[in-house]
Amino acid sequence: MMPEELLHTHNKIKPKQSLVRHTTFRIGGYAQYLLEAKTTEDILNGIKIAKHLGLPYYILGAGSNILVSDHDFAGLVIKIATDRCAVDTHTITVDAGVSMGSLACKSADWNLTGFEWGIGVPGTVGGSVRGNAGAYGSEMKNVLYSVTVFRPSEDKILTLDATNCEFGYRHSIFKANKDVILSATLKLKPGNGEAAKLLIRDLIKKRNSSQGVGNVCAGCVFKNYQLSSEEVSSPILIKNIPPEFLEKSLIPAGWMIEMVGLKGFGVGGAKVSDKHGNFIINHNNATAKDIKNLIAIIKEKIKTHFGIDIQEEIAFL
Ligand SMILES: Cc1cc2nc3c(=O)[nH]c(=O)nc-3n(C[C@H](O)[C@H](O)[C@H](O)COP(=O)(O)OP(=O)(O)OC[C@H]3O[C@@H](n4cnc5c(N)ncnc54)[C@H](O)[C@@H]3O)c2cc1C
């Protein structure tokens, strides 16, 4: 069968789909093919078809931490839209496509506590496991028990103990390998549903006041800078760092961006948020090129001023 015919036998795969509406930056060219995978079987079939045809494929969650190129993607984008979620006492097993916000609300409905913070992360569980997403002092690794993945190199489904996922600050083993996260198992604590819902409401208010509402962005563009023990003991290496950052061995990227005078600075349709230095906003039909140019300027200024190479937190397609 010819590739086109094979693709058309799978009626969920759609040709030539704009990726703009699949990313929170609202930026991106077209995907040659796009599959909205509603079941784990859809995900596995999509990968199988792409492999069979020699087409590259790319796994997309909610698109809330990614910059998609202005150029078209010659391959299959598999958007993870699986939605099963089940509870057994304090253990939740959840599909990769479930949104962090809905999982936070469900865990409160189930009188569980420890995942209220998830309300502020506008991504999927899969994307958040990969990046060890976190907020308000908590992160995925604190609540994860295991992760089930499809490992293309071995053509198998595996369940990994969370302790073997090499979680670190916005890092996991999945950033280095090609595993596709299918589902996750979380262990939470028994709590009071009403108190959990109150906390969720408070966190929403806190977010809205610190980040602004309705911004078209992809969250934090850069990772905060983790100081080495040498840098902490000789703060002279990096100038004018407030003691509270030295104590935590972490310099917020947003603070550095503000210090070099780039808050509000723009390139084309993109600008650094006036509220949050680590957010780049698509405020006027920005292209991926505008965002990339702005990222390059920020990195260069921070290197010149602080002698630090900051790294992007966002992914690129
Ligand atoms: C307004 C705003 C606020 C935010 N606040 C926070 C915050 O407080 N804390 C925080 O940590 N993040 C925050 N983010 C960033 C973002 O929501 C998280 O990084 C989130 O975890 C990304 O999930 P996603 O599903 O959108 O991933 P995507 O952006 O779709 O993908 C990101 C990367 O993960 C990969 N990926 C996605 N799903 C899978 C999967 N199932 N298997 C394998 N790889 C996969 C993709 O290939 C890509 O490389 C914020 C973003 C926005 C827009």
C-alpha cells in the first residue's frame, strides 16, 4: 500500500493541520499530518504507522511549554488527548493526556491532598512528568509512584518506578530518551476535599496576580540558574546576588532578566512580560523567529552582565 493510502486508512489522522491552535504561544507552521490520540491504542497505532512509513513523529501534550517553528513539520504530530483517570484509596492512575488542572480538581473531589498545586500548570500529565513540572515548592516527583511508557527503541511498554526516572529540577530521564509517556500513578495523602478546593481557589488568585490573566505565552522560557557550590562559596564570581538566592543556590531567571533591563522589551510581535520577567508574550502575531531572536538577546545580555549561560526550559519543534 502507498503511504498516503495507508495514512488514509487511519481516519483519525488528518493531513495539513495548523499547529497554532495546539500551542499556548499560538505560533507554528503546519503539521503534514496530525493525530489527536484519544486512547493509548491510538498513540501506539500512530507511532507504528509513522515508523512503517519512515515518517518522523512528534509527541505533543497541551503545547504549553513549546515553541513550534514557523516552518511546516514534515511528519506526524501525535497530540496526546487520552483522558482516563481512576482512583483506588490514595492512588490515582491517570492517562498522559489528562490536564494537570483537572487532575488537581479530581484529587480534591476524592478527598485527597498534595496535588492542589497542579491547578497552576496548564499542561498535560505526560508533559509535566517529562519536565518534572512544579509550582509553589512542589513538583511531580514528590507525588509520582510510577510511570508507564512506550519505549520505541525496544518496541515495548514498560512501567518505571519513579525513583528510576532521574527527576531533577525541570528534568527527567524522558528528556534524554525517546520514551512516550502513556500514564502515571500518583500516591497522594488523605485530606479534606473542601480544604483542598479552598487552597486551589487561593492558588488561582495568587497566579492571576503574579502572572496576569489571558497572556499568550508558554510559561517560563528559561530555567532558573542553579549555583554550583563553588559559586555559592565565592559569590564574587557572580555580581550583586541577593543573599536569599545564595541560600537557595538558585537565581531566578526572571530576576536576572529584570536586572538587565529587559522587562517589557520586545522584538516584532513578542515581548518580555511586564509582570513576570521569565514570560515571553505573543502580544501581536509574533512568529517563532521573533521569539527566538528575543531569547538570543536575553541570553546574550545575561551572559554579559552576570557571566551566566541560562538554558531554555521550553522545548522546540
Ligand atoms: C501561563 C503558564 C503558566 C505555567 N506555569 C508553570 C508552572 O508553574 N510550573 C511548571 O512546571 N510549568 C509551568 N508552565 C509550563 C507548562 O505548562 C509545563 O511545562 C507543562 O508540564 C507542559 O506540559 P504540556 O502537556 O503542555 O507539554 P508540551 O508543551 O505539549 O510538550 C513539552 C515537551 O514534552 C514532550 N511531551 C509532551 N507530552 C509527552 C508525553 N506524553 N510523552 C513524552 N513526551 C511528552 C513534548 O514532546 C515536548 O518536548 C506554564 C505554562 C504557561 C503557559
